[in-house]
Amino acid sequence: MISITKPKIQTLKLGQSDNSSKMQQGAPVNVLGVAGSMRKGSFSTHALKLVLEGAKKYGAGSQLLELREVRLPIYDPSRSVPEELYQDVNGNHENVLDTVTKAIKWADAFVLASPDYHGSMSGAMKNFLDYFWEEFAGKTYGYIIASHEKGLTVADQMRTSVRQCYGWSMPYNISINGANDFNSAGNPINSILANRIKMLAHDLVTYGTLIRRQFLQDVMNKEVSDSYASHYREYYN
Ligand SMILES: Cc1cc2nc3c(=O)[nH]c(=O)nc-3n(C[C@H](O)[C@H](O)[C@H](O)COP(=O)(O)O)c2cc1C
């Protein structure tokens, strides 16, 4: 039995019924790219943009969320959300958490892109993941890592966080070895990487659509009680 603990940040508790009806009508899957590098000129972010462009070609809606722009403070579950604590990179005191939350709810599938920091995902990426939980369930995830060592442990950690939130992960990653992988125009210099980028874009759209649609059908069909999706009915109401 899945035990559901309510997140303490109540702003994240809005339902997702709009998203549900949209998926029932067969609308295109929405892919959100989350860029976990705080570095200007990030290679993982660059590769992420290429995957998002590819996903658009396969008919997806796509959006980029750069954590270096939105600057979420360190997640603190004991704190409510005073707006002044959230400001973007330009110092704007808009409620950045609202912006991020809207993007998460909009998304049916994600690409998480992180640098390899000591064999781990970036602190910015982990902090972002800490803010959400139910929002991640029943969605599909792809992974990009900028690393000189393929970043397998980084991908495993992101995959573990996603699994813990009942998300579905692609069974492979994209690994970027810095400037060595791109030409001066920013295109991949080898066909293996170029094909992998296309493959991830394709698979996110194809599998992301199937998984999301089935999940939402199971959430909405009260006769289904044996699916993990049935545990999210309250959230989707
Ligand atoms: C604090 C820190 C730790 C790093 N640790 C590793 C590491 O363990 N293994 C590795 O291959 N690269 C490591 N790197 C290099 C980055 O992963 C590499 O520069 C990557 O391209 C950064 O991603 P970005 O271009 O998306 O910002 C580290 C870099 C920093 C700043």
C-alpha cells in the first residue's frame, strides 16, 4: 500500500483537472526541460534545448525551466512560503515558486539536465526536486548529464528521486562531454550523440503520451482500484 504524506507547502496542492481533460482529448504531450546547471554557457542546458526542439518536431508542447533563472531558495518543509523569499536572477520578487509550480503542472513529461558534481546531480536540481512530489507521479522522465565520466551515478540519483515520486524513467541517458561533443555552431559532432538526442525526443513524446494518458484514465476511473494511479484521485480533484 502506498502511503501518501501531504506536502507541507500548500501552494502545491492545486488540482490538475484541466490537464486531465486535455489529455483525454488526445492533445499533444507537454515536455518540460529542467536545466540544473547554474553556469552560463552550460553544456547540459545546451543539449537539453536540442532535445526540446526535437520533441517539438514530434508534435510536443515544450518549455524550458532554467534553475539559474528562477533561483528557488533551499527547500524548507517547516516554512510556509513568504513571497519575498522567492526572487529570480534579476531580483524580481514575483512569486517564483508559482511560476515553477505552473510549469510542473503543465508538464506531462520531463527532461532533467544536470552537470556531474562529484558524481552527483547539482544542488540546484536536487533542491528543485525536493519541492514537488505528487506533481511528478505518472509522468515520464528523460535524463541528460554533462560529465567527463558519462555521469551514470548522476543519472541514477535523478532516476531514484523520480522513482520515489512514482514517475517513469527512460531506460537510457544522454551524456555530454563538454565542448568535445559540439562544433562551433553548437551541433553534436558525432552521429551517435545526434541520434540519441533525436531518440530521447521521440521516446519522450511517444511513451510520455501513452503513460500520461493511461495514468490519467486510471486516476479518473473510480472503478480502478488496483493501480498506483488510484492513490492520486484526491490530488487530481
Ligand atoms: C563542483 C564541481 C564538481 C565536479 N565534479 C565532477 C565529477 O565528479 N566528474 C566529472 O566528470 N566532472 C565534474 N565536474 C565537471 C562538470 O561536470 C563539467 O564541467 C560539466 O560540463 C558541467 O556541466 P554544465 O556545462 O552543464 O554546467 C565538476 C564541476 C564542478 C564545478
